[in-house]
Amino acid sequence: MNIQKLIQEQVQKAAQELYQVNLESVEFQATRKEFEGDITVVVFPMLRQIKTNPVQLGEQLGAFLVENLAEVVSYNVVKGFLNVVLSGNFYLDKFNSIRNTTAYGCVQPTENSPKIMVEYSSPNTNKPLHLGHIRNNLLGYSVAEILKAAGNTVYKTQIINDRGIHICKSMLAWQKFGEGETPESTGLKGDKLVGNYYVKFDQVYKKEIQALENEGKTTDEAKAEAPLMLEAQEMLRKWEQGDEEIVKLWKKMNQWVYDGFEETYRELGVDFDKNYYESNTYLLGKEVVQDGLERGVFFKKEDGSVWIDLSDEGLDEKLVLRADGTAVYMTQDIGTAIQRVKDFDINGLVYTVGNEQDYHFKVLFLILKKLGYDWANYLYHLSYGMVDLPSGKMKSREGTVVDADDLMKEMTATAKTISEELGKLDAYNEEEKNDLYKTIGLGALKYYILKVDPKKRILFNPEESVDFQGNTGPFIQYTYARIQSILRKVDFDYTNSLTDYQLNDKERVLIKQLELFPETIQIAAKQHSPALIANYIYDLVKEFNSFYQNVSILGADTANEKVFRTQLSQTVANSIKTGFSLLGIAVPERM
């Protein structure tokens, strides 16, 4: 039984014996740093049932706990707060339990665990992945890992937007201006090559618009009548009709992009259990819409388009099928959600999509509920803020996007520059150095992005992220490597648990921080927030560094101190490694 439960039972027993009152619950909070204590009982709420002075009530309850609970050794009362001090033996037992638990903090899923799917990445096949995709991928992957660690069965997925006018723009530009070049002939990654033609389309299109405007057309007329856009629209029509040549070109260019994406995902360290493709799913929702129309969930307008009226939910009318019978994004998303539940028998689905789509997901979830799907109550939009750079906003069409591959290379280069300046890696060979630069660079990037609450916008500064001091990935990686260095120097057996050992304050604080790990994972899973894990690990590392600076480990006075402090250091390192793995970050054994 956990200590909070034990204290609650004794406080309820005291209230009964001293005041003949049945307390329904007992409120706890963490003890404030300026007071002695390990857990605080909030006395004020009890005064509704027990008519007495809060300080007097606190004193009586504290005395009762010391007398009746071996784990409580003393207490102090500050106004209406009872600060309880727990015994060293309690913390020693707690530590031994933590140390001997495999994958401490994580819960193994069972047959009956909730099954949750996490969707992330979901790129378009007309351009490479960029900085915005990096935040999306890191968030989605990390949330999936945290949900898994909290005891759920998790499936990772993406929907690839591989059809539509934007895809045809790249195809048409390559067809007209590409002169048959390929990833092989240019040495470019396939997604980069295709992305170049998306930019090329926009450049030529803008010139055509300008020329038409010079002839006296309005901007809207010029955009609609530009020959290149008309050709792209014709190409899309042919694709939808299954034109053999267009479909062949579409498959070839999409494959170039998939190969490029795969390389980026591998470098970033994210993966998927299943890919869904828009070209397969855009028809899925049509029959669902037809069925909903017959059941009165949807209604048809005079022009033949199909809508849903959500005004009773405080929203407006939403189009679900165009007048010509073609699908919109909403149609596709309805069908895809239903298909995924069929495929995986899931009872939860997390969509990792930027906050500009908040309204879309509000509508999607409402529609699925109105269609009668119970699981729609367990859909969650992991809405996140955009990532900006000091230089400003990114635009794909204009080719001013920060490319994901380039950013990862830049992070590795930045890690190299800073490491060389600090002179930390003199004993390494070139291969070891390069591996380490990558580990530090990617760790810096991932931590900088994931330590921020997902809902907040980020201004990403590469140099600031690769810092060996403060709340950064490299600072935490360095602490982990420092502990490994200590463990390599150990020349005694520290495998056996100690049952008789007097903890000092620094050891006690570290154990209290370790104790919070399982609960932090559960809260992070509930809130879909990797930031809670990141900042927990940072707090753990800060406490360890304070311990390291104030307490001798291998040079301690007694054999028991050496053994215990080595065990404590190793357990901290294990928790850093586990916590960082939930963020998709590697830790180096040496640094």
C-alpha cells in the first residue's frame, strides 16, 4: 500500500476516535521546500466537519500519526498544513524496490489494456519534410512511447497525402521542365527532387499570372486562367479517371518521395506500424456519408452537395460531399477513422496535427458521434503550436522552408563545433566522434522541442539548444555519461541491497525525485505531454548534480556509503535513460 493511502487511513481513524467524525477524503500536497517534511496533509477542508482551530487539529493528527504509523517519525504544523516527516527506513525500502524493478516507471500492457492509435507526420508527397514536420514527428512518436510506457497497447500510423492538385503541380512541372532527371541522375533525395519542381511550378505560375495581369486581367481572373494551372487541373481530372500514363508518372514520382521520407524518418529515429494513403481512403467516407444521408444525419442542398448542420453544437454547417460527388478532407477523415477502428480494434485515436486544424477535428469528432460511433468519445486532437525560426515563418511554395534533413545535419555540425571548443573528445577516434556529434545534435534538437508544452509556439534556436549547461539535451546526456564514468571505476561488488543504512539529506531528496517517475509517466500519458517527462528528467539531473557536488561517491568513508551511493547513481542513470527513450533521445556511454 502506498504511503499516502496509509496516512489517509490513519487520519480518518484519528478523526473518528478524537472527534467522532467520518472524513470522506484527505487532501495532500507536496511539502514546500522551506519546511521540513516529505508529504503535507491539508487540514483546512476538514474544518467543515471538525469545528476546531486548524493548528490544534494539525497537532493532534500529527501526534496520532507518529504514535500509530511506524513510517512517520515527526511532524510540524504551519497554519493549516501538517508537514509529515517519513523515516529513513521507509525511503531505504522504497529505494531498494525501485532499484530492483526492471524498466522502473513503465507498465507492461496486458491483453485487456486499452488499444490506442497515434497518427503523426502525415506529409504531402510534393515536398520534403521540414521543421514543422520535425515537431509533429517528435511529438507523435514520443506520445506513442509514453502511452505505451503507461500500460497501453499502441499503434503508430500516418496518412500520406498523395493525391490532389498540389501533387499534380510537382508532376506537371517535372514533366514540362525536368528533362527526365531522376534521383539517381542528380544525386538528390527523391523528396528533394520532387519538392524542387513544386517550387518551379509556383515560379512559372506567378510569371503567367503577372503576364495576364499586364493584359488587363484581375488577379483572380489571372490565377484561374493561367495556362499552367489549367494544365494541372486537367492532369488531376485524368488521374481521377485512371489515365494510364498519368497514374504511371504519379506512382514513379511518389516512390521517389517515399524513399526520401524513409531516409529522413530513419535519421530522425521515428517509425510507423502502418501507413494509410489518401489515394486509397478518399473514397472510404463516401458510402458512410450516403448511409448518414439516409438516416438523416446529413442533408442535401439544391445543388446536390451534402452537409451536416452543427448549429445546435454552437458550430455552423459543414460540407461533407461536393455537388459533383467528389470527396472533401472531411469525407476522407470520416472513412479513415472508421477503417482504422476496423483494422486494429482500437478504442482510442490520437491525431497529432497543428493547431490551425482545431476546428476541423472538433467537427470530425462531432460527426462521428452523430453517426453513432461510441469510440468517437475517445478521439483526441494533439494540437500543437507552430515552430518559428529567428529568421521568420516558412513557406513551402517559395522554397523558404527549413528542410528537416538539412536541420539535422546542421545540429550535428553545431554539436561538433561546440564539443571541439570545449575540448571534451580528445580521446576519441573519428568514427566515435561523428557518432557522438550526431547523438548530441539530435538529442539537443529533440529535447529543445519536446521540453515545451505542445500547445505553445516555439522559436527554435539551434545554437541555444546545443548547450552543455541549463535545461538542454546535452546537459542531461553529459550527466548520464558522467555517471557511466563513475560506474566504470567501481572496483567492489555493489549488487546487494542494503537494509541498514542512514540516509543523508541529499540521498533522501534524490530518492524522493525517483519516486515521482511512475506517476509522471501516467500524468504525461493522460495529458499527451512529453514536456512533463523532459522537465522531470531535468529536475532529476539537477538533484543528482547537487548530490554529486556535495557528497563523495567512490571516495566515501565507509564501504556501505560507497555501495549505496553507487547504487543510487546507477538508478538515476537508468531513469534518465528510460525517460530519454520516451522522448526518442539516445544517451552516450561516454562524453
